Amino acid sequence: MPKPKTIIIIAASALVIITIVIIIFGTRPARPTETTLTMWGFEDPATLSTIFTRLKTDQKINIAYTQKQRQNFDQTMLEALANGTSPDIYQLNHQQLTQYQNKLVAAPSSIFTLQNYQSR
């Protein structure tokens, strides 16, 4: 019959080994998953295709782009905001940004920083 001191040493060693295994294998960074974001704009999708391809390749981000008419874009956008059916991303010019700033929220810096934007 093993001595109690031997049992304690074996149990402590097993606990240390299990802890090390959990730390090593449990803290691996998660593989990036593909994300799809919806975007509305008024540009021809072909104009933006290079950007969309790069996002898909580099960041695993798919953009589901819908081209809207410039003439009624503001009305369509406001209706979508009111109905809760707006896309993740809007293509806006500087006047629209000023006009609708109280209805829109920028992506938080924890997701996308100004530095990230400027380095692209």
C-alpha cells in the first residue's frame, strides 16, 4: 500500500501536468470565423470589388453589397433605420454624415481603430 506522502506527490504532479496542458491548449487563439456584413451604397459593385475581395481574403469578411439609387437613398436609409432593417454599413458622403450623425453610430475602437483605417 502506497504511503500517503507518495499519493500526495503523485496527485500534485498530475494536477500540475493537467494545469499545464489546459494552459497550453486552452489558450490557443480562436481561428477567425467568416463574417458577413451587409452594406448599402450607390456605387457600382464592380468599383468596390477589389476592396471586398481583399476583406474576404485578409480578414475573412464577406460584404453583401446592395446598390441603391442616389435619388431616393436618404429616404430608403431613414425608413430602414426606423424599421430596424438597416444594413451594417452605409456608404455616405460628408454631407450625409453631418446630416444623420444623430442617427448613426461609428464602429467602436475596440473593433476598428483610426490607426487601422489609416494603415490600409
